[in-house]
Amino acid sequence: MSPNLPPDHPGHPGPGSRPGLPPVAPAVTAELVEALSPRLRKRLDAGVAKLAARPVVVEGDLVRIAVDDDTDLELHAPGGTVTSADAIRCGCLLAPDCLHRAAAASAAPVAQDAPRDEKAPEPDPVAEAGAETPTPGQLAAARAVFDAGAAVLEAGVDGAGAVLQAELLRAAHTARLAGLPRAAAAAVSVVTGVRAARSADPAHRLPELVDALRTVLGVAHRLPYATGTELAGLRGAVRQPYTPDGSLRLYGLFSEPVLTATGYAGAVTWTADAQGRLYTVSDVAPGGPGRATGAADRTVRIGDTALTHRELSRAGLAVSGATVSPTGRLGAGAGVRAVRASGADWRGEPLDALWAVPVAEQVTRALGDEGHDLLFLDVTLAGTVREATGDCLLADCDGLTLRLAAAHEDPALPYRDNLRLLAAAPGSRLRIVARLAAGPLPRASLLAAGHPAQPDARVDLGLDRLRRADLPAPTPPPAVAPVPDEAPLHLLRRRVQQAVSGGRRVLAFPGGETGDAARLRRVGLATAADLLEDLHATAADRARDAFGRLLPADTPRFARSWLAAAHYTAEVERGLCAAAWGARATASAQGSRPGARSGAG
């Protein structure tokens, strides 16, 4: 018996979730909330908050919450997940129609399909039946997802309580049954992000919640008009198809921890073949920071090899009968064989070729919808610069001033601490691996680096901890170019973010939108100015009836206006990012962006 789930237990919570509770399927939460009376629905958020203060006991697959001194609430989670409403049982006199069951489901993390290794895709009869056009069921599901997402946007984080969350979860379940896994997964991500924001979870990032809401509204809005390849992309796939790739000789590059907002954790090890193609081996499952830090010392799940992720990042792998997903993830089917092989130094063949690719060419690839978003750079550390989210490393990269940020802010991961130590070694010349971060300035998240004092060694900055003794003596840093003036796109971006945080009402008040729109037009961003004015206009547009009473707001219209502004902002930021790096921008599919991957490959 234990008062809390261990960090690597499948039921370990994600951001914004009640510690100790197992993940609950979206349909279960939606069913329990829908069954509540109107009076109990009004009390649901208070019930969730009250339940958060109650003690939790775990006995195998059974989780027990002491509602009071005489009443227990039980969650039965065989396999680590609650999959039916009957699996949540309460001993109070009002059960099964009580508030406690719905509150427990609303407080628990949302269950979502974890990444899986499959040798071949499973047929989707719903998608196959409507290969060229959406089916009636998919159209209805898309409308439900859009309406539920629009309601969350209308209310904002502050107003999107457990009832609105449950409605979006119901829409997510409907979308999954209709063969729309992309919309379903995006909807679950929005709920998880809203919960993290409402609970002031340190892992909450408003831009990530904005991206998730933009994706769910964008996919649901566009799907009725899509056909062919675009429709297939909007539908998504439940499982990634794995195709045979014969024999592979791979060389370890680095490992990174995975800790997602949807409650999954683990590690991913990146490898490359002699031609520079990248492949990943992942171990990602429900869990929290403890699983993210511990997974690197687990044996990789491929073939008969006994290598851990940490060892593979510096060794090599010979694979026969390999299966590979479109994103480069190696499958672990029964026919795959793998044995340990020698590794390679970053400065030796064949890995050195990754750093020989021009930076602008790497950024162009990373901004595209296909392939990975990693950058292989040679930099010289030049100091730090303070930003709203913390200090960033400044580095010179062939005359380009680059900002290097921590890849994850969770204090259990050593990214931030390692960044602080590297800041104490200005002038150091490092070979690094980073993930592109879209923005008007050259910026990337630092993942791995050559050892500052040992050129032949490397450091996985999310797993290994540098010590001050590892740092070389400081040398004069290179002069960095002054930061150019930014296009004032933030005038539109902040309104897009404010809407998500505070809801439609925060944009309905008279403010400085006229001055902001004029400033945008003066610098040539006329479309941004039009979108900003339309966003404020739709937020403030409330008709009245014959008696002068306000009629309900046009929630779908406001959502479409917000979606246009959010999509425009994301696309312009891609263009500004490409220009900052001297790269070429490429058109993106709806909802895609650089740097949004969790790192799961």
C-alpha cells in the first residue's frame, strides 16, 4: 500500500492533474459529467478542488480516495487506465448519481493513446469508406469538435471549467469513433493544457495551449472542404504505419527525455546511418518526471540488444529486418533483430557530415512539414540575454547571433541547470544539437553538446548534469551582432493569446486596438491590422432583443475570427524565422509548425 503512485507508474499524472489518480478515458469523464443534474454541474469545479485535498491510497490497480471519514471513492484501473464509468465507484448515499464520481474523473489525467510500435498500419474502415470525401459521421464529429473548442475559447482558461472540458472530451471521443484521430488527440491536448493552466502547473505554456487550440479548431473547420491527400492528413492516423527497411547500420547521436503535457514520459534516442538519415528508438508511456529521467537507463526495446538508451546514444546498432515509421521511429516487431555495434564520434565519419550541411538548408528542412526539426551547429558561446521565460545563451554561429534556450523547464530535468553552467564558459567552441524554435530571431532549444573540456565526449543536456569542474577557463567571447528591430507582430499575437487565457470578454472592452492596427499598417502588415480589428469587432458584437437584453454571443463567428488571426500569426512567424536564419520558408499544412513535437520522434 502506498499513498502515492511512483513516478514510473502508468497512472502517474500529467500537468494539471490530481497526483495519484490513473488516466481516465475521455468518454468516461464525458458520461459522468453529462449524467449530473444542472445543480450538481454548477458545483463540479468546487468538487474537483475539494477532492484534490483528500488523501489517496493505491493498491495495485485500485486507487482509493477518502471523500470524508466515512466514505471512500474507488477507481478501478486494470492496465493503468479507467475505461468505463462503472470502474469509478462511490460509497456515499447519493451514488451512483453523486458529484464525487464526476469530480474524480475530471481531476484525473486524460487517457490518450500512447505511441506504439507496429509493423503495419491497421485498416480504418471509416476512412476507407470515404477516401475522397468526409463521411456524414465525420462531418458531424468535426462540427461537434469545432463547437466544443469554440466554447472553450469563448470562456477562456478562467471560465473553461470541468463541464466545458467534458464537452470537449465527448467531442474528442466522437471524433475518434468517426475516424478522426488527429482532431481527437488535439482536443485531448487542449483539455490537458486548460487543466494545467487552471491549476497554475509550472509545466503550463500558453503558446503551446494556443497551438493546440489552433490545431483543433483548424482541423475541424477545414475538414468539410478537404479531399484527397489533404483530407487524409486532417483525419490523421491512430497508429503510424511501419514499413520494412531491410538492414540498417546505425550510429548513436544523443538521447533526450520526453515529458509531455498529455501525461506521457520516457526517452528517445536519436541515431543516424552512413547517409545521414535519422532514426529514433523510443520508450514513451504514461508517466511523469521520474519516468522521464529514469527511462534513459532502461534497455531499448528493439531486437535482443541489452543496450540502454544512454549507452545507445554513444554506441552503434546493427539492425536486420528493420521496420520504420514515416517519422523515422524504429519498430520493435518480432521479426526485428538488433545487436550492439561500434559507435562514432561527432567529429568523425559518418556523423561529421550532419554538421557539414549549411545552416540555412537545415532550417529550411526544419520549417517544412516533412522530416525532423533538429539543427546540427558549431557555435561559440558569447554570454546570456534575459527573456521573460529566463536567461538564454547567446552564441555565434558563423556570424549569426543565436539564442539557445532550455528544451524543457521542468526542474526534475537538468536542462536549465546545464544552461546556467554553460553560461559561465564564454568563448567556448561547442558542437551542438538543437531543436528549431520558430520566431523572428534565430532561436533553438539546446538538446546535446560536445563536452566543454573533453572534445571527444558529449553531453545529453536533458539527462546528464554538468559540473563546474567540467568547464574550461573562460576566454574572451566573440562580438555578437546587435539584435535587429522586430516586426511588431506581437501586437496581434498577444491578442490571440489573451483570448485563450481570458476568453472573448477580454477583447470586447474598448482598448488600444485602433492604435495597434495603425502601427501594423505603418510597417506593411495590413492583413495583420485587418485581422486584429476583426477580432476585436467580433468579440464586442452583441445584438440585443426588442427589450434591450443582450442576446447570446455568436461563438462560432468569434472562433473563426480568432482562428484566422492565429493561423496568420503562425505562418508569418514561420516566414520571419526563415528570414532570420537566411533560409527559405515553405508552406505548411494546417496545424503544423516547427518545434511542436514532444520529442517522441
